[in-house]
Amino acid sequence: MRKRLRKTLSSILSSGDLSNVYNSFDVVGDIAIIKLPCASSVEAQTAAKAIMSVHRNVKTVLLQASPVAGELRLRGLTHVAGENKTRTVHREFGCLFSVDVAECYFSPRLSHERMRIARLVKPDETVVNMFAGVGCFSIIIAKHSKVAKVFSIDLNPAAVRFMQENIRLNRVYDKVTPLLGDSKDIINRQLRHVADRVLMPLPEKALAYLPCAVSALKSSGGWIHYHGFEHAAKTESPTEKVKLKVAATLDSLGVAFEVPFVCIVRSTGPNWYQLAADIHVMFSQVK
């Protein structure tokens, strides 16, 4: 796909711009979302035709008109080709996710990370997902583990509506509890010391919310799955940088912990990375 799409666009984009095309290309259900540097409508139409000719399941192509931004993590989208819609159903590891890509944040690029976490969940655990979106992590855990309960929190009312729909689609009513609101408020009010495992798949807020994640863990400790953004020059290690940030916060809380696993989930720009860290908390003074 990379070669065919770039070859199609090579006559209208510079070599520098062409290198950005594939890295910004996502398919959510039957919707393709592209990002073209300084794209004209002609360039976008050409890219859309190339995508639809190769991916026959794609019914709609949207152009990302603005970066993901704001508290709800939304991006501007412009219709380019095919059906004029933003709602679709995405399939992942045997689960169905109804989503409106204009109203909810959704990244198909985290699919393997979602399954990696699901495989770590032990029978009868209680999980708190602090930034659940339309419920992808929560539902994949519910379908692919013997979890007892997943409390699935998001601040976006539209995302919670789709999460409720996805709970019905995947028949996990008894395992996933959707909660609307700021995860810090909800945990402080009703979910302190209940979790064996806490998910933090929102890099923009994870460090600031880390103390709250610790307070959600049972007094016996547990696991926190942390996502963060890191900038690292060629001489720096992004994995070591995220470890240092996490350690500084947890040391200030009086937490006994270890970070046995850190990996780069994806590159988000020149020298910028999204990383996942598994934090094992043994005990804490957080009350």
C-alpha cells in the first residue's frame, strides 16, 4: 500500500511531503483518514482514489484538517470522497466498536497495545480505565480475559454514549461499567482503593493524573499501565526519560514500585514518541 499510494501521488507531491502521507493514514471501520501536508483538493482527491482502489472495504475518505486538540481530543475532518459520513463500526480482535470519528477520539494504531494489556489481566481482577474513550481497552479486556469488573471512565459525553452502545454490541453488560466525568473526580468520589489494575491511555494527562491512579489501587498494590509522550534526541533514550518522570512522581508519594516494562508504542513526530510503561506498585502511603 505504501508503494502504490506514494507512486500515485509522486507526480503532484514533493519527495519531502510524500514521505508523510503513509504515516498519517488510518482506517477506522470503513472510513480512511488521511493527512496531507499543504494538500490541495486535487491532491486529496488523488490520494482518496488511490486508497479506495486498494482498500475495497473503504467507503469514505476524510482529510484531517487540524491536529488532535482540546480536552476531548478531537480533530477537524473534511470529507474528500465516498459516502459523506463520520460514523462507522470498527472491528478489532473479535470486538465491534461503533464510533463517530468527528465526535470521539479513536486510534486503530493502539490495537496491539490493547490486546497486550488484556493478556496481562488476571482472573477476577478489578480494572479502572481512567481515559476509556468509546471503550476499546475496556471491552477487549472484558472479552479476552476473566476480569471481574472494568470501570470505564471518560469525560466526553459522546464517547460515553458510544461506549454504552459498544457494551451492548459486545454483550459485556456484566463486566464493563461506563462512567461519565473526569476520572480524578470519579476516583476520589467512589473508586478509591478498588482496583488491581489501572489504565492510563491518555499521554497528555497521564503524568498529572498518576497520583490519582495510585489512589485507585487496592492497599495491597497493583499495576498501572501508563502512556506518555517523550521527546528524545538521538543521544537520549525515550524509555529512560519516561522512567525518570514516573519515578519522580511516585517517589514524592512514598510509593514502593518498579517499572519492569517500557516500550515505544509509536512515533508521533520528529524525535517524539508515545510510550507505554507497566508500573508495579507494591504499596503506597496514598490515602
